[in-house]
Amino acid sequence: MIVAELRNYAAALWALVRRHKRITLLLAVLGLLLGQWRPVQGLFAIVAIALVSAGLVWRYRDGRSLEAHEFGKWQRRNHAFIRSAWPELMIRLGLSVRSAAATSEIPAISAAKWNGYSVSLLVRFPLGMTRENITAAGPAITESFGAVSVTVGAAPGGALVVVNYADPLREPIPLGDPWHHVDLRAVPMGVQASGAPWAFRVGPHTLVAGSSGSGKGSMLWSLLIGLGPAIREGLVEVRGIDLKGGMELAMGEGLLTQYATEPEAAVILLERACSDMRERAALLAGNVREHTVSVESPHVLVVIDELAALTAYQTDRDLQRRANAALALLCSQGRAPGFTVFACLQDPRKETLPVRGLFTQTIGLRLRDALETSMVLGEGMREKGALCHQIPAALPGVAFVAPEDGGDPIRVRAAYASDDVIRYAAATYEAPRHELIRTPAPATAETDDTPPRSSRARRNRKTGEES
């Protein structure tokens, strides 16, 4: 500990000397020339004490530790390597263009900024080069710099290349208290890979796809708890469907206005939502073009856990047909009158979800292969860095979000809500009313007092007698 602290202090003193090189050099020259005079020796002793004191103040002014100094050295070392290796790397990767003067031009780093274990490089492109060129070279850049990942985003006149030496989303994110005033355009759900908060927009119909254990529950509960104050005030109604017998939603049932756990009850819930949607649309028609949330006219959020159990795996073909028809109606007409669908599933194939194209906002958690990534997020998203099939199983809740406007995918991690947090939220932000949608009881046969119609008598061909 003492040795480490001495090293830390020496590093601080050396940093102070480097910062004031000219003054240090001047004092050293004066010391050599005038060091024999006693007054000068006294002056130098005072200066030495002042330097040591300044070093101590500098060392302890912000509580920096030896690890912080070592981390700074690590950043500077990697920064220097990136700067020096970049031109050669661009040439080796074929990222250069020939100018009219027959000279080669390469993408150039115009600025760099560190944020923890990530460095953001503002790269300017020569004329004739596009962002897709450097995006395709992302894996090679990652390996060359010894990083864990490289993402390429849009920037005026070039690209923002972020080199990550550690996964910024590697640690679980605790779910904080929801904001007192809920903005449906920005519900806090987690963090982005950049470190910025991730806010979810309620409005577009959203499809969440991910393998078993990928963190669909984190997505669902971070959204519902984030909407908690609005649910309690009656500004948002959540109608939940959980066809796993209530294993996911039952714990937070207090947040739900309507709730169904059986296939036929789920279809009834969807068809009621369609009926309410048409009724509200008729009231709004000719008055406004977009719904305004109020207690009298709340935003309706239909949450479905394991959607495929309703749209594909349902053995009753009539229920399956009704479910798909209701979903198609909600997803195609529900946004303007304030009805939104938020659905989760494991299998994103078109055969599993015929109305997949009507979900304009998609979230891809860990998926099985590159084809599923394209199915969920859309063509071209893999080339932009959305690699859902490469998300480790040890990172539940990590996902790529494809924005509704078709912009670059955003890597995020949804906050984790424990069972205790879900129970607390269900009790604290309980919805004003509740209704459990049940499967109707089968109709019983009514007793008929009229005698049964007599059957036609049959004659025995051997005896000739009627029986």
C-alpha cells in the first residue's frame, strides 16, 4: 500500500513537472549556475517544498487513486496506437480512393474523445467514400485494435467510429423510480451503449423478439413500471395477455386494467380493444386527427407475452383466425385513436406472425442466427452493426433497437426488475380498475318438452315382423 501510494505521488509530481516544463528547466539551470550561494540554496529549498506541497494538493484535490493514473496512462497509450496505426490499417483494408492527381486518400481521424473504456473517433471521408465502406470493415478494425466491438454511426461529412475496449453494458442495470410526470414519448427503460439513458417511445406498435432467457421480461417490466404514475392516474390503461398461465404478468397484475391468461379470453380481450378503438375513432373523426391522452380518454396499451401462442401455435383455427384479424386491425388503425400493441415472442418468422410488418418499432434481443436478426430489425441493419445473434447469453436485457424512422440501430440494455420491485410497483401504482377476462362457460343443452320424433320402423326380412 505504501509503495503504491509513493508511486501514485511520484506520478502526480511528474505530471506537475511535465505541465510546467519551462519553469522546471529554468529552475534547474539556475540551480546549476547559482547553487553555490547560500541565499540561492535557501531559495531552492523553499521552491522544492512548494513543489512538493503543490504535488500533494494536486494529488489529493479530487481523490484520484493509483488506478486512475494507470487508467489515464492506458488511455493515452491506446490513443497513440490508434493514431499511429490508423493510416496503415486503412490502406491494408482497402479503404482508400485515388484522386485526380493519382494520390491515395484515406479516411482521416479529425477528433477523438474518451469515455471510460470507449473512444469515439470522428472520421472524415475523402470524396467518393461512404459510411458503408467503413462499416463493413468494423470486424477487422475491432481485431486490429484489440477491442471488443466497433460501432459506426452517422456524422456530418463522415462517420462516428466508437471503439469499445470493454462492453459498456456488461453490468446489470437496476431499475430506478419512475418519473413523477410520465412522457409517453420518452419512458425511461435502461441505458444505451454510449452511456446515455434509453427512453422508449410509446405510440408505435412494438415487437420484441428474443430467445428464451434473453430478457423479454426486463423489457416488459421496465416499460410498465416506467408508466406506473400514469397508470395510477388513469392516463394509461394496460390490457395484458399472458398465455403462459400468468407466469409473467400475474405478479404485477395490479398494473393491469384487463388481464387474460387463456386463449379464448385473450381473443375476447383483443376484440374488445378493437371495438373500443372503433368507438373512439368515431368520436374523434371530424374533430381531431390525433388522440390526446386524458383520464376520460386514456392511452390503451395492449401487452402480449409470447404472441406466437396466439397467432401460430393455437390449435383452434377459429381462435387463431380471430386473433390475427384483431391484431391486424389494432396495428393498422390503432395508433391515431391511442391504441398501441407491445408484443413479445421467441420465433420471429412470418409464418409465426403474419402481421409482423405492421409493427413499426422492433427490438431484437439475443437471437439464434443472422437471418432472424434481419427478420426482426429489417434488411441492412446487420450491416449497420445490429448483431443480435452475437449477444452473449450472459447479458439478458441487451438488445438492438431499430428506430421507426429507419435510422441506425441503437444498442441498449433494459433495466432489471426483481420480483420485489414488481410487487412494490403493482401495489404503489395500482390501476383504478381491474377486470379478469374469462373464457365463457360452454352453453348447456336446454330441456325440450316435445316428444322425440319416432324412428321409422324396420322390418325383419326373415320373420316379416316390425321391430
